[in-house]
Amino acid sequence: MRLVNPALSLKFLISLVVYVKRVLAILFRVAAPLFLILAVGYHLVFWNRIYPGVKIAGVDFSGKTQEQAIELIASVSPSSEISLVFEDQTWQFPIESFSTDLQGEATVEQAFSIGREGDIFSTTNQKLQAAIEWIDLPLIFGIDEEFLAQSVTHIAEQLFVPSVEPGVSIQDKLVVVSSGKSGQEVNQEKLREKILSSIAYKQEGPVQVPVNKVVVELTLEEAEILKTRAENILEKQITLQFERKVFKYSGEELIPLLNLHGPGISDDRVADLASDLAEGINRPPQNARFVFDGGRVQEFAPAKDGLELDQKTLTDKIRESLKTLEATSEEKISLVLPVKTTKPEVLTEEVNDLGIKELIGRGTSTFRGSAASRIHNIALASSRLNGVLIKPNQVFSFNRALGDIDVYSGYQQAYIIKDGGTILGDGGGVCQVSTTFFRAALDSGLPIVRRNPHSYRVSYYEQDSKPGIDATIYSPSVDLKIKNDTPGHVLIQAKPDTGNRSLVFEFYGTSDGRVSEVSIPRVWDIRPAPPPLYQDDPTLPAGVVKQIDFAATGAKAAFDYTVTRGTDTLQDRTFYSTYRPWQAKYLRGTGL
């Protein structure tokens, strides 16, 4: 074996590297001037000519001067007609319908600019690209945009086939899945581009109209899976709660939230649901206002936190809840709406020294179907109580606060219950106000000093409640009285909504931690209404029948009222009501 001296090998390599560097230096000194001469020569040859490899609409314009190119451009003007096709349908248009005069000079100018505009790197790249693979430029011409748009729209309308989305319906408590129907629509922007390209590049042959298939139809397997998923949640429910607002969604309302084409839910539909909820919940912060004058509060607005529904979190919660309802035997899920709050700058307790700090109770009722005079009286009586203050330890009389109820104080005649019958009287409808006030007092946990039930059931008070939670008044003998045993004043706020036929009473004051519970009313001893009674009335024309009273079944009702504060029981009583059966009454005209 022959051994090589490492030192000699390294010396040889160094010598070789030095030699190569010298050779390259010599070659560069020779090649650089040669390249420079060639480059200068190339530019001189094409000084006022289009560089090689440049085409216009497929025609070679290499080496042409601008004057020569303008003469040649006439020979490559657009064809006389353009055809648009889709399957067996054809639309033909004269080219002049789309385009105006060919702009020959502008077209040549763009060809002449190749290799001449930009920095040295971009111009060199353009020249190499043209020489190696050609650069094909379009003809420049004016476009009748209105006609082009009309033509594209016309074709799009002819080829449009609407898709029918799949759906789930409930028929006779059974889930029925409709598979839907696929459709098609023209890609109008792409068709426009293809028409312009066909004209600009003088393309031969018809233009294929680009049509997108809209595939929404379910396969048999997808339809069966969707049906099974819908059946799994048909009898189930999701309840969303925030403060006093409750939103219940039955299985039939939840089914449309399912993803029709796969597992999970439809993000778009749940986002729409969350957006609708946000409209009713979101609000900016509200500063408190309080104006006390003449012994009552003339202007009041409690401080309210700004609210913003967290729609993304809600969407995630609904998704998980639906997944649980689908996969388990759980029938109902209750969720608290995720709401972000922002504090107002001015709090309620900062604008008064009467202890009016917060909402302590709320009562509601509705009066759909009321006559105009009854609605008037409800709004008037409510306004008379709005802004009234109940002092600490004061026993509040509803009748005393309301004042006279007669035509002289602004009330109109409407039906009232008096002496065992229904008659027209001043202030009919005021008992709607006393009933709602009574409910607010119960919700506030205040002692009820005096309360009288109605002698028979009134449908208005059962529109949003079971029988029994009502209170009648008839000045001066029949009154409603409550006591303020809270640490501060209690402010009464009345909110009649005549448009929606609803009434709300809100009590504001200082909460001492008491909790009020009102049981669901118990109803028993139900007795049918007597047969209707017809009374002749000579003031009505013969043949006219007017109903003046409505039938009501008799019953007994009771509910429990419990108020606690910590371990102490402040109220523990039961309110009873006995309602007589009531017959419908009609006036039968006997007059001329």
C-alpha cells in the first residue's frame, strides 16, 4: 500500500484553488466586455422596435416599429361575431354590440413598453420571458358595459335553476325529511371575463358559459341520519335565562339548528338565533336620574348596567347542549345566557338620600281584548300611582293614593263588577291596576295588610296567571293596603303599554335580603257557568244582540305566600279566593 503525505495533499489543493481563480478572472475580463457589446448591440438593433417574442392577440409583432405595428394591428381586429354556449343552448352576438372602436395606438403602446418600463431587473426579466416563452398581449378596445352587463344577466336568468334546501318538518308528531333539490347558477363575473378575453385575444370557437352546480340535495343515507337526529331531540327542550327573561325552545324549534348535511349544528342558524337574542338584551349603560318635587318623584330612571350578549359563548353552549340532548336521555337543559356587564357612571343611590337603590319587586299583567275605554282607564290609573313614595313603616292605601275614580277626574265608563253584576261604571279597568300592583307587592316581599278577591273570575287576570292572584278595589269601602317594612322608602313605577296591552309595576327601594316565594295557585271545586241570560233593550234596534257580560266557571283558589330573610320567616300565609259561577248576559234589541 502506497502512503500519501497529508501535508503534500493540502499543498496541492491550495495550488489548484489559486489556479482556478486565476482562470476565472481571465475569463471574466474577456467575457464581460463581450457581454456588454452584445447587450448594447441588442438594444441598438431594437432601439425603436418591439422586442422579440411579443405578440398581440396571437400575432407576432417582434421587431416592428410603432408605425409598422399600428398598420399591422388592423389585420388582427376582433372577429365579427361571438358565440356563447352551454350544453345544447347557444347565444350569438355581433362583436360590435360589446365593443366600440379598437384602440390601435394604445394596444401598440403596451407592446412597445415590454422591456422598457420598470427597473433594470424587471425590464431584463421581461425581455428574457418574451424571448423564451412569448408574451401575448390583448387588444385594447372600448366596451359597452351596459350591453355587456345586460347580456350576462339575460343568460344567467335563462340558465338559473333555483335550489331547494333540504328541510325537516313535523307532521302529526312525526319527523318528515325533505331531501331538497340541487340547482345551478351562472358565474357572471367569470362569464364577463371570458367574453372580454375572447374579444381581446381574438379566440376562435364558442365561449363556454361557466355554470356552477349548487348541490344541496341529501342522499338517502344523509336523509335517514338527519331524520334519526331530529327524532332524538323532538320531545326535548332548551331554556335560556337572563334575569327575568326566559326563552324556551322546543324540540321542533331546535331541529332547524341541526346541520342538514353532516354532524353538529348549523353555525349560521345558531348565529342568527344569538343575534336575535342580542337585539333584545344588549343595551348601553344607563345613568340614574331622580327628580323629587311636590311630595312625589317626578322623574326617575334607575341606574342600569350595560349589557352585551356573548354570542360566541352562547353558540358553544347551544352546540354542547344539542349534542347532549341527541346522545343522552336528558330531556331538558337550562342555560344562563352569557352576558357581559358594564357599570354606569352614576348609580341610583348616588342621586337620592331616600334609600332608593335597586329594584325590589315587579308585577305584571296583560289585558288583551279590552275595550278602548277600559284601556284608557288602566293607563290613567297607572299614571296616578307612578312616582308615589311609600315611607318606611307606612301602611299604603291604594284607594287613597289613587284618588277619586269618576268622570270628573278623567275616567271613562267601562264594565265593572258591582252588587253581584257587571254594569257600566266610571273607571272600569282600575282593578287591572290593583291586581298588577298586588303582584308587585308580593314579589317585593311586603306585608299585605288588606286584599279582597274578585267575586268571579275575570279572564284578563288569567291571561298570564292561574286563578287567584288578583285584588279588587271599590272606593271607599273595598281597598288594597300594603306596608313598607323595608329600611328605606319604596318608589312605585308604573309602566302601562297600551299597544301591547300589558301593565308592569316596579317597586324600587333598599333590599334587606328578603326572599319572596309565591306558590302556584291551587284550584278546586270548579262549577260550570249558568245558562246565558238575555234581556230586552228598547234602546237597541230589533234584531241586534249585544253581549254585556261573559260566562265564567266558578271555583275556589288558594296560593301560599312566604317571605324569608336568612333563617327568619317574615311572612307565611295563604290567600284564598272564592269565585261564583257567572253567566253570560246579552241585551236583545226591541226598538225600532
